[in-house]
Amino acid sequence: MRKLFLFICIYFVSQWCLAQSVLDKSVSFFVQDEPLASALIILSEVSEVGISFSNSIIPPDKRVSADIVEQPLKLVLESFIKGTPIEYKLLNNQIVLFVKQGNEVYTISGFIEDSENGERLIGANVYTADYEHGTTSNEYGFFSLTLPAGPTTLNFSYLGYKLLSTQINLEENKKLKVNLTPSLTLKEVLVISTEASNAVQMEAKMNFSRERLPVEKIKGLPRLGGEVDLLRVAQLYPGVTSGADGVGGLHVRGGNADQNLLLLDGVPVYNGLHALGIFSIFNTNAVKSAKLIKGGFPARYGGRLSAVMDVRTREGNYYHYAGEFGLSLISSDLSFEGPIKKGKSSFFFSGRRAFTDFLLRPITKYSKGQKNEEGFTSYYFYDLNGKFNFNIDQKDKIYFSFYTGGDSFHDESDFEQNASFFSIKELDEQEFNWGNSIAALRWNHLFNGKLFANTTFTFSKFQYKSKDFFQSSISVDGIAPQEVFSLTQYNSSIYDIAAKIDFDYLPADKQSLKFGAAAIRHRFQPGLLILDEDYNLLGTQQEINVNDTLANSPKALAREYSLYLEDQIEFNRFFSAELGVYAALWDTPGKQYFSLQPRITARLAMSSNYFLTSSFTTMTQHLHLLTNSGIGLPIDLWMPSTAQIKPQKSWQAVTSFSYISDHLFQVSLEAYYKQMDNLITFQERPTAVSLDARNWENEVAIGQGKSYGIEFSIKKQKGNTTGFLSYTYSKAERQFDEINNGEVYPFKYDRTHDFKIALAQKFSKNIELSGNWVFSTGSALTLPASQYEYESPFLNDNIPIYNYGKRNNFRLPNYHRLDLGINFYTF
């Protein structure tokens, strides 16, 4: 400890001495009646110290005469500028002259872009050299920073880009267009360690229960079937669980999968999964940025209880045409981008399609043939992203983006058997099709250096269709055939049309306001058609059953209105806060629900490396997902809050302690507690297929849940070795009066222990080795606790009866998985 203390003292003393030695440097020279500007140039040459100034600030009538012999530079300079409004400041061993401005402040604003393709960068760091002032660019690359008048050094940094430092003499408001250069080599990524460390610290100060998913790093991690997937990476973070091998989507801090707000370019997506949750709809080639928020929710987000996943897609290259083709074991993808008008507008298209159907068809056709059946099984998924961008002028920009994607499953079996006196024919077909379609038109407008606005009009649709057809015919010689016919069709659709406006306002130094309003029109229409016909051997019709809710099911309509205000303020260099409120009004026939949801986050910087953060947030969710599968099957029903079913509500408290080292390590320890009310689930009897959409409120149970835990993580984002390690201890519980005799039981995705490691080692610019290891407590499930037999007087046999005991009374074995990958780069 004494050695460490001695080292720190020596380091700071040496830095102080270095700064002092420039101004204390002795100089000797003679000037006679020289203009001040000329005298300053001579002083700079003699002292070999750069003196920077603008001729506009030098009084033209000021002249200097002096005979200097071995005098400190500081005293000589002060004597030259005495009696003038000029002051000086030492920046990077260079003297900068500026005019005294009293308490005046000015605003530096602008946009941060990629220098190679012109795309604006989201979440880039902007901070002064002394780290006293800083901000980040918003979702459209805009930043604004108000600083005291005078010279300053401004740094711009972004993960995967070279650090840019620029010196500015603030005498008026300034607008900048900042271009950052991507870092393609390890040497370029490792910028000066102190500057890189402080860039990471700037980002870490603002990240609390918030994970930025580094898209540029994700492609280096091991891939399932060669598919790079955002959701599978998100599952590696602490507090996030899923089913075995990633099936079932995301469950964040004890929440249900439907309690996650999935945003694609700001538009809500209802089903973010392909292949029952093994893959997500987010094509990584189309993604520019992604972040996962688990707690401390900013006030601009609302409508869900547990988490926010905000994904933004690429804009396209403003200067050059480019394309990319990829092929994996599961799918192929193609991207194309380029300028519409060079430097002014651009486009981007990206498509992905799985070719699993080409693999499944011949395999299943052969397998069915072995059982004397004809038919096949087919499944595939696809995604298509597109975006157009137009820079109208320096203050206005228009975007149009869209996404469409879905899954298609088909299974067909045709069986026929002929004997000497009878024949049997059976046809069995199943089809499942589901998918999302969204579109967004947005307009960015810059009123001035302090006020930025974004206006958005969006459309979102999720639709599910299924068909189950069965036909059987038995013919016996001399007797009319017996035929059985069954058809089940199920449709479910959700349509949203919305308008939203968001403002970013920077009223003062170290304060940022975000506020806005939104209106959404929801339309829900689930429906079911069941048609059964049964004929006896004599050909007479025996029974017809028809249950048709497709035609008779009413369209459930609801309107949602919201306002929010978010205030980020830094009181001093040690204490800052994020205060906000989200107000929502849910309007459904016969009932209105109003909620006021306060959000507060407070940060204490105990030093430049240690931070303590706490938050308290409340959330309201007006949508309900009725499910009994637990794996995110699209047959699950999205339904609105009604006069009988209240909105879900939650509150969450989080406290975090974090440490950011000068060697780019981040260590954090978070504790959270979350309470959820008005949760719904199916009662013991019905399923999604047997549910009557007109009376669904009578088939569900209403209850509550809670979760709590501790999350520990270590991250390293830069250097040859990158990755993170995390451990989570947590509990998640549910309670419904109609289930489990009203007793509390563990949530299906309750994981007491969850340990995860993700590492990447770059040996050179061409070779990288990566690996993930996951270990967790097994999922909870319900199994029979005992069995007894009932002797049936009709069947003359014993019938087994199972007693299941309590809900989720057993645990699967502990789960662990190791993934390894090696990447070869040719650039």
C-alpha cells in the first residue's frame, strides 16, 4: 500500500512539474517599440513554446519595449498583456491567448458522423480535456454542449473509432460537423491510454443497468450455425435468462418475455423471434446500434415492465456504393447501400432468408416414405430491412424505414393402405405462418444549437395464421365408406398506427431536457374456426361441430396517449441526477386508465474511478400476453387491458457500485428488487387454441410477482483481449389465487445461480479466438409428485391418476454450455 501511495504521489508531482516547467522557463531577449503581436511571436521563438492567438484580439495600438534577462516566461507574458483584455491558458504545453469574457457561456452543437460512409453515430462521447463537461450524441447523432467562454480542448470518442481532439476558442456559439475515423487495426484502437480510459469512464458514468450491445464485437463471438444474433448475445448479460439453448426469448430480472419493449428504429415489434426463440428478427448486417436497458428506465420509454431493447438500423453509405453477401449453415444474406445523391441522400437494403426448407424437405420426405407415407416437412424464416435518408438542409433531415419478416412452417402426410376387402386413406396437413411488418417516417429538425426535434409516424403489424386439416376415409367391400373431416383455423393480428414527437433541449451548462408526446391506435383481432364432420358407415351424417369466432370475434380497439419529461442535470463534479415522469392514458371501450410513472436516478462520483448509483422507477403495461407454452410461440394471444382486466404495474429499485480502472476494466455490483401487480395467466383448463376470444377475461387468473437479486460483472472493452464475466444470484416468484392453492411458487425462468463468461482474444489483425461459457441453475417445472390407479368398471382396467402437487415443484438439472469459435479476417 505504501508503494502504491508513493507511486501516485510521484505521478501527480511529475505532471505538476511538467506543467510548471513550461511557464517557468527562463528567457532572454530585447525588443524596442514592437507591436504586441510581433513581440508575442518573438517570445514564442525565443522560448520555443507555442503561443496561439488571433490577430483580432490584439489591440493594434499596443506596443512593447523590453530588455529581458533570464526572466520566467510567465512573468514576461503577463507584462506584455498587462492593461489589455487578454488572458492566457496552458493547453497541451501550448499557450493560448483569448479575450476575457466574464461569466459568458457559449454552445457548441452539431452532428457526429462516420468519416467513411457519412452515417451518424449514436451515443458518441463528447467531453472537454479536463473531463469537467461532457455529453453524448442522441439517436440521430446530434450533440449540444454549453461551455464557458475561452479556449478549450474538445474530445470526441466512440468505441471502434479513433479519438478526435480539437482546440476551440469559444467567442460565440459554434456548429460543428464532426467526422470520426473507424479504427481497423489493434494499434489504432489503442489510443493514448489515459484518453481512452476517460472515454470509457464518460460512457460508464451514464450506463446504469444499461448495456450497449457492441455490434462491431458481436460478429466475433461464437455463432449458432454461423448466425450472428443480438438476442443470443443479450442473454449473456447478467440478469437476463432464457430457456434451454436460448429458446424462449429474453426474461429480464424475473419478468415475462412480453414485458420487454422491443424497438426497431423506434417502432415497437410484438414478436422479435424466429424459430421459437432460437434466433431473433434483428439481422446484424442491418444493425447500427443496440442497447439493452434493465432498470433505471429513462422517462422517454414506456409501455412495458421489465426491459427495453432499442435497435437502430444503418442509414447507408452517402459517398460510395457497397454490397455484402454472407452464407452460413442456416441462411444467406445480402446487403446493398449507396448514395442517391452523393453526400445528400442514401439508401440501405438488407435481406436474409433461411434455407432450412431445402434441407428439411428431402430428409422428411425420405423419413415419411420409410413409414409408407407421402409428404414432407418445411420451415424457413426471412427478414427484409430498408431505409432511405434525405438531408434537406443543415437543419432538416427525413428518414423512411421499413421492415418485414416472418416464419413459415408446413407439414404434410398422405397415408394410403389397400387390402383385399378394405382400404384406408388419411391426409394430415398443418400450416403455421407468422410475422411482423413495420414502417416509419421521421423528420429531424434543428431549431438552434440548443433545441432538436424528431417527429415520427409509424405503422406496426403482427399477424399469425394457422391451419390444421385432417381427413380420413375407410372403405369396406359392400359398405359405404366412413369419412372423418376436421379443419381448425386460427388467426391473430395486431395493428398499430402511431404519431410521436420528441425534443432534446439543452437549457444550460450540465443540464439536458428531453420531452415529448405520442398517440397510438391499437387494433386486436384474434379468431378461431373449428369445423368437424363425422359420417357413419352407412353414409348418413352423424355429427357436425362448428365453432367460428373468426367472423364473429369483435375487433378490440384501444387508444394510448402519453407524455414524458426527462431532466438530466449535473449539480457538481460529484453528484448528478436523472429525473423524469411518464404519463399515460389508456382508452378502451367502457374504461379509461391513467397512470403517472415517476423515474429517478442519482449518481455519486466518489472519485474519478468509483461511482455509486441508485434508481427508483415505476412502469405500467396496458398489453397482456396470454400464454401457456412459455417458449414464445406465436399462437400466444396479445390482448388489451379492459374494464375487467387492469393494466400491469411494477416498481423497481436498483443500487449499483462500479469501478472503472485506468486500464479499461469496468467492475460493477448491482442489487435490485422488483414488484409486479396485475399479472395474468391462463387458468388450469384452457389453452390458446380452445380460448373463446369473446370471453377471454373469464378464463384467466390475475396475480402478482416479485424478483430480487445481485449482479456482479467485469468488462474489458479494448485491447487484444476483450470480453466480460458475470454472476447473478436471483429469485423470481409468482402468486395467483386460482393457481397452486394461492401459494407462492417459483417462476419458470427463476435461476438462483447464473454464471457467464464471454471472451475474445485477437492474436493478430487476421486471427481471433472467442468463446462463451454459461452455467446456471435448472429451470423450474411441474412434474407428478405421486401416482395412484383407479379401477374402471367400464374399461375393466386400471387407469393411472397423477397428483402434480405444487406448481413448478421440480428443477431440471443444472445447465451449462461451452461455445468456441475462431475467426479469420482477410482485410
